[in-house]
Amino acid sequence: GITNQRETTVLWDRKTGQPVYPAIVWQDTRTSDYCKMLQEQGHADSISEKTGLVIDSYFSGTKVHWMLQEVPGLRQRAEAGELCFGTIDSWLVWKLTKGRRHVTDYSNASRTLLYNIHSLDWDEDLLQLLGVPRSLLPTVHPSAHLFGEAEIDGFRIPIAGIAGDQQAALFGQACHENGMAKNTYGTGCFMLMNTGETAIPSEKGLLTTIAWGLNGKVNYALEGSVFIAGAAIQWLRDGLRIIDEAKDAQYFARKAAGRDEVFMVPAFAGLGAPYWDMYARGAIFGLTRDTGKNDLIKATLESLAYQTKDVLQAMQEDAGIQLKTLNVDGGATTNNYLMQFQADLLNVPVERPA
């Protein structure tokens, strides 16, 4: 099976299997101005109704558009059927099957801004709007499906499952029932709530996405995507160099316990859910002459929890469900200070894998 970083976009040559341009990762914001133009043209509602997504540089569709528009020769080659588009799962299957399968699953397709999550097909109106030829696109299957066979050292190994990383985490955390939720604390924070076979349209700035396709059924989820979480801790280490290792943040945060004057907004790549402000930038509030590095480290850690609270509040209002337990995973969950602060802030038990 394959689980993968979602939204990251690859175009490759159908004959050689070689990328024709470096992959554009999910955090890349180069299409922000194009997204703003689409919003100003009034496309936000129709795109949301079909895809469950907002118009943002986060998603794959505007990245494909940018490549076809800005890289000389790619549009002509795409229209001639010479190129393939895929998220990372699609690219991996192509390579593992030696170019015999150009496929993806529901969960990854639902992150492209090109896929209708209700009809379960690429949307012709959106393809035309973004200028993406259908010939570029992979065939979409349920998450549990025989996608092909990998050829490794003379052996044929079936590829029988694909899911985007956050949907895979929701399934792996056993959030199989309506109303169960998990939050992953990685580079960003990604909270998903299983909404069963109902695609709940968000009125609070969240995403409606496909969780998985299994046993002939499609499960949907509400999602709140926070762009900067663990990346803020990396900034303390690699940018400011005020900690040596990420795990040191807990020690210094505890030294600032009781000092609650400083707050951090880590909008290093804009703000994701529930605000969706591509142009927001980071800020630190409450600085005085007494502020020291411990306060800044504490505020940075706590910013992960505050962003999570914003998402959960929106999610509970959209779903009409009060969360009983938040399942968590990801590297930052080893930070006991953060996890306790999160539980206290939400007033909900936070459970991490043993």
C-alpha cells in the first residue's frame, strides 16, 4: 500500500517517465495571485460546491495550471497527450509498475481542485476553468483497489491500497465511526473528522474531503489544515538557533511557565483553516524588555494548540458534534508540555498512540 504527501504536484513524460519540471510541494504559494483572481471572478462558491475545497495555492490544480502556463512547451506537450499529471501516489505507482498504470485514489483526487467529490469524476467545468487537459489525469479508483503490481527484484507485488497521508492517519487511528477525529502534528497540523457517508459542506472555513473509498462506499471528512506547526519548531532551531534540537523546546517552555504575556502567530506561509489568508504573515505579540527566549519558545509551542482550537471549534459547529476524545499523532506529540496544554485548552482528553 501507499500513503503519501498530498497536493504535491508532478508532471512527467509519458514515454520516458522523467519529470519535466521539479515537483511543486503543497506549501508552495507561487499561485496565490492566480487564486486571488479566481476568487475575484466569482468562482469560489461553485468550486467549493463541487470539490469541498477553497481556492488556495495549497491544492494541486493551480500548480498544474502554473506549470502549463509558465514553463515553455509544456502546454503544447500536454495537449498532445505526451505528459502525465499526478500527486505523489500516482507518480510512485507509475514508477513501481514501470509505466503501466497511471492511477490515483479518491482521497488524493479530492485534493486537486479538479475532482467532483459527489459525482466521483474529474469535473469538466473545472478542467476548462484551470486549463487542464483531461489526457493529463490519472484514472481514479477507491482507496482499496488493485492499482497494479510493482516489479521488484523479479517479484510482482500487488499494490492494493492508496490513501493520502492524513486520510490514512484517520483510518489508522481507528476513527472509523461518524464523529471521530484525529489531529496530526507534523510540519503542519491536520485535523480530520469522519462524517460517514455524508459530505457536510462547511460554513466555518473548513474543507469537505473524501476520507476513503472502501467496500463500495465512500466516507467523507471535515478537515482543518494548518500550514505551520512543527515547522515553527524547526524555525526556532534552524532559523533563530535558540534551541539545538526540537525536543529541547519542552524544557525551555516549562521554564517560562506562568508567564503568559507572549503570543505567536506562525503564519510563515499564510494562514490555513479556518481563515484561508494567503497573504497573512507571522507575528509575535506581547513583547516587553523582560521577554526572553524561553517566552518565545513557549509561545511558539502553544501556537500549535491555539490553531488546533480554532479548527476544532469550527469543526464542532459544522458537524453539530461535540468531540469526546481527540486522537493525535505526529512528531510533536512526543512533547508532553504541548499535549497537556492542548488537552487543557480544549477541555477534551488527548490520546496518543502508546
